[in-house]
Amino acid sequence: MYVKRLAVIGAGTMGADIAYVAANAGIPVVLKDVQQEVLDRAQRHIYDLFENRVKRGRITGEQAEARRQHIQYTTENGLLSDVSLAIEAVSENLDLKKSVFRELDQVLPPLSLIASNTSALPISALASVTGRPDRVAGFHFFFPAHMMKLIEIVQGEETSRETVETLRRLAEELRKIPVLVKDSPGFIVNRVLMAAMAEVLRFQEETGVSYADIDQAVARAKIAPMGPFVLADALGLDVTLEVAETLAAHYGERFGPANQLQQLVKQGHLGIKSGHGFYAY
């Protein structure tokens, strides 16, 4: 099976980036969200991404416009009637994602695939609310999706070989590097990343070393493309907290979120999207 047209459900930062990646590869995309203002913000973000490629001489203005035309923006389900794959990219909340999967199962063609961009939640649990568990998998992009090359393809208990192969081919068509992983909380990357994040937060609380000094040390040592506090602010501290809590529930307190992370989220300081997190923006 080949993906001729796909949908992205949820037009936040990750959803918009995923839609851009698909359109840039020449794949028609439906980007759906329940809020028009979120879609409008996503459209501006995608426009800026294409314009940046034009300014860098990677593509022409005409090519950018043609690729932007691959994306349709909608708050309704009507445009989902002929997509081959829907990628769910809503908030990291199991009940919300289950609700989205139930709805997609009703409106998508019977042979269409449903994938989740979840960072840590169980794919088998999402598949269980559909009538097509063999056609459900994880398809986990990393932030920022328009730059990061890796995609985790997560195989649930009933995910078919055909589904995995379809997603593998799609990842390569998107110029990404796919890695197949088993369905376990956090998969590979976020299990490692969140363990490191928990430890660096403990280190910061114990020593008082500034966020900036830690971020600069990590970046300059080329341990990661950016420091952990910059990354958390970009991802959203609410998302970071939700992932930490999910992993702590399965693996124990070594993944437990630090008090400062919990307090920042409680105060509404969610990172870049709210104007304040570990840093002020």
C-alpha cells in the first residue's frame, strides 16, 4: 500500500511541521483542527518554513507556492473521506487520543491506516478503540519535525506487517530515517531523553547551576543539538510533564518530574507558546 493522500489531525507545532514535511515531499495533505485560529497559526508557520527555503536558495518561489497548495486546512471531517493515512498529533492525553481514534475509525475509508505521533503512550491502547487494530501504529516524529531525520515506527500488538512496511516507505519518501520499535512507554528516544531530563533537573536543583550554563555545556559538547531546557521550552513544559508522568507511572520514580517543572506548569508557564518557561520569551 502507498500513501497517496494523508491527513494530520491537530495543527499545533508538531502537526503543522508534519504537514509541511509531507507537502514538501509532494504528498497532498489535509490538516485538520477543531479551532480555526490554530489552523491560521499553522498556515502562517508553514508559509514561513517555505519562505525560509526560498531565501536559502533551496527552492524557487514558484516551487514553494506549488508545494503550499498541497495542503488543505479544515475544521470538518469531509475532506478525510479519501485519505490513505491519518496521523494523529493532538495533545499527549490518552483519553483525548482515544476519542480522536474512535472518530477517525468512523470517518476514514475502511482500508486507511491510523497512526499516532505520541511520544510515550501505548499504541495498542489506541488501536483497541478502533475496528482496525492491524492498521494502527505509532509514527513518531521528533521536534522540530522539519529538521529532525528520525521517525520511530511503533508496532502495536496487532499491527500488521503491511502497515509497518507502508509507514517505512512513507518515512523514506519524506526523507526521514525510520526505526522500528516495540510498543513500550517512551519507545526508545523519549525513554532515554526523559531519564536524562529527570537527572539534569535534579542536578540543577542540587547545584544551582543556571539553565543557560547547562544548556551551553550540552550544546558546546555536541551531546545534543540543543540544551535540555531550551528543548523543553520549545516542546512545551505541559507536554514534557505529561510524558514524564507517563514514564514514571510505568518505570518508577527515577522518571518522576522535578518540583520546578510541576510548578512552572501549574503557574501556566509552558515555554515558548506561553511566553515563559525555564526562560522568558
